[in-house]
Amino acid sequence: MKNIKLTIQYDGTRYSGWQSQKNSKAIQDIIEKALCELTGGEKIKLLGASRTDANVHAAGQVANFKTGSRLSLHNVKNGLNRKLPEDIVVVKADQVKDAFHSQFDAKGKIYRY
């Protein structure tokens, strides 16, 4: 299994926020669905560094997921960007140590309203 860290930008205007919620249009759900399609059906749980509320934008949201996929980092980033709506963009994909957790390993968070 690989642990992949994504750096994501999004315009949250059309979304209910980052975190998956029942009957909502969350950024996390949209990216997880794209990851499932990209990996050929692998069920992936995306762990975000932070939650955002409805209509909130992100310039550098970090999230990670574990996968058995053999896709290259380049193909993960570019494949996701082809599958995601234009207001959600994966800026960077990196392989990180297995113990990395985007929420617990965050060095800091900046919120601007």
C-alpha cells in the first residue's frame, strides 16, 4: 500500500464544505468518487487536514489516502484533475511515509474569511 498526500485548491461556492455528510455535496465525497473511478473501483477514504464550511474556499488543503493502485503520482494528479469539476484542482501529489496523517501531521493552518 502507498500513502499519497494531495494538495488541493477549491472554490467552495457550490459545496457543503470539505467533510462528507449525509445528503450533502462535500468536496471529500467528490474526490473520493474520482479516486474510486481512477483506481478501477478501489474504495478510498480521504483524510483531510481540516474541515471547511459550506461556501468556503481552500488554497492549500492537504489530504491523504492509502491505495494499492500502481498509478504513478503524475497519473494520480492528472487523472484526478481530468475527473474533477473545474472548481476543484489537485495541485500536487506526493508519496509519504505510511504513518503520515494529514490532520495530525499538519504544521499549521491558516483561515481567512
